[in-house]
Amino acid sequence: MSTTVIAPEVARALSELGEAFPGRLANEPDDLGGALVSIADTRLPATWPATHSALMFVVPFNFPAIPVYPYYIPAEVAPEGALGEGLQRVEWRGQSVLQLSLRHNRWRPGLDTVVGSVLQAMDWLAKR
């Protein structure tokens, strides 16, 4: 019998995300103490053919000592030529995705939040 464990700080982060994005959050344990997360209906750049998509990421087992990084969106939502600084095509969990490389170099555990991190990623993506 296996038991899936999510670290207490990760569970708190998931609760905060659920409150911030009601009805839009899906998550599952990553079997390492963290969680795979998807937030539906994330706004995309106005110039892209799709207007909204899922934003996916992992809340790592050692959160908040380590910030959420990187973020992903399905590759098919972006137009040709959408790649560039901070956005590249990769394979993740068996699917082609675009990786948003937005590292929080000045992450401050205990002050910065998972919701703030996600909102920054969403804002960056929408303004591309």
C-alpha cells in the first residue's frame, strides 16, 4: 500500500491558490511531497489566436524555501514566432509545452507567496 504525502507548506500553498483562483485550480501530488498544479482560464497575449489557457507548474516539496519555477502552457496555444526571451518549447510530462522561464532571483521565503509568484507569471504572459 502506498501513501501519497504532500508537505505541509505545499498543502498551505495549494489552499492559498484555491482561494485566489476559485474553480480554476487542479492539482495532484507529484509523489515527492510537492504538487503538480494547473490554473485554468489564464489570460494569454491579445495578439495570440487563443485568448486563455491553463498555466501549469510544480509547487516543489521544499516550498517556500524554493520558489515555483518554471511555468508551462500548452504549446498549441501560441502562434508561430512566439518564442523568444523567457519562452521556449520543451517536453514536460509527455507533452509539448512552452516553458516560461521566470526565475525569482530575489525570492524571500516567508515574505513572498505562491499567489504573488503566480500572478507575476500571469501578468508577464498576458503582456507578451
